[in-house]
Amino acid sequence: MASEPGILTDWPWKPLGSFKYIILAPWITESIYSIIVGDEKGWDVFNLTILPLMLWRMLHSQLWISLSRYQTAKGTNRIVDKGIEFDQVDRERNWDDQILFNAIIFYLGNKYFPGGSHIPIWRTDGVIITMLLHAGPVEFLYYWFHRALHHHNLYSRYHSHHHSSIVTEPITSVIHPFAEHIVYFALFAIPVSTVVFTGTGSIIAIAGYITYIDLMNNMGHCNFELIPNWVFSIFPHL
């Protein structure tokens, strides 16, 4: 926890403990019901994709966790040559909270956001727009938000929780107070909401973008050199 926890530090479902996924039951039930009683042509494929996407994100993160801990145990290519403290393991055990949070927002967006339902599988223009918006405003805003989090007021109330983990693991990347995740979601929702609102969104663009964010987060905090040094010797501009 942060040194001086601010408002919206804890996740709303913290009292539920391991039963927190019961929150998704109404939406999952509705999706299953639509398959059973609805015509196949009327299925909302994006709605049916939200749960598999959530499960894929968990599996993706778990694969990175396993790879990182294997490398840590092996002791080669480690960046911080120390073991992982039990306090850190306990602090990061709820790393899936942000996936649950995203799933809730996606279900709500699918139901209430203009253009949020019956999204096609693929649209090339939406993929290009997503890439441009991420490389432009999202990266710019993320940089300045991250700098602001290192200001002593925000750092002590929020971001210090993240930096409590010295020997980082892939999941350390998402260990933040609830308030931080609200802002992060708002930032990364810029490309997604734009393509959905303009009718250029696609399931592959949305799922691919989220997977890319997870990949970069996991890789950036895995505490081992994934790319060998000789690659940078050959390609110094990297």
C-alpha cells in the first residue's frame, strides 16, 4: 500500500475477496442466454468475446509470471539480482483486479456506448486509427501522467504502492491503487472508444491493442533481459 493512501486506493470489490468474479455473473449469464435462445445471425460477437478476452489476458499474464520466475530461479540475465520477498507476493496477489475492472467496463460499454455492440471482426482503417492514436495522444498523455505520479503528493498517496516492489515481476506493472487504474483505463480507452464511436472498430483491433498493452507491461517489468546484449551490439540504434 502507498505510504499515505489517498482516496479510491482500494478496489470496490475488496470485501468480496476470492468471490469478486461473482460481479460478472449477470453479464455472463445474459451472454449465455443470448446464445441459447437467440438466432445465430443476431448474436453480438463482441459481447461473446469479452469473457474469452478476459481469460486470455489472465493466461497471457500467467505465462509471463511463470517465465519470469523461472528466469529468477535460474539466476541468469536477471536485472535486479535479488530474490522476491513474501511481502511482495502478498501485495501483488490481486493483480487480476484490473482485468476484472476492464471486463466490467467492456460489458457496460457493449450495452450503453454508441456503436458498442455488434462490432465486426476486422476493419483495416480501425486498426490504423488505433495505432496512430496510441502513438500520438495516448503516449503523450501517459508520459505526463506518469511524471505527475512521481510528484511527492501523488507519489506518497498512490504511486509509491507500485514502487514498493523492488524486484519486479510482470504483474508488478499493474499493481496500482484503484484511482490510478481509472486514469490508465481512460487513457488507453482513447483509441478504443474513438474507433467504436466512429464505426471503424473491430474485435481484432480491440483485442490486439489490449494484448499489446499487456505484452509491453509484462515485458517491461519481468526483471530479466529478454533480448540478448549482442542484438544491441549489432543494431545499436535499438
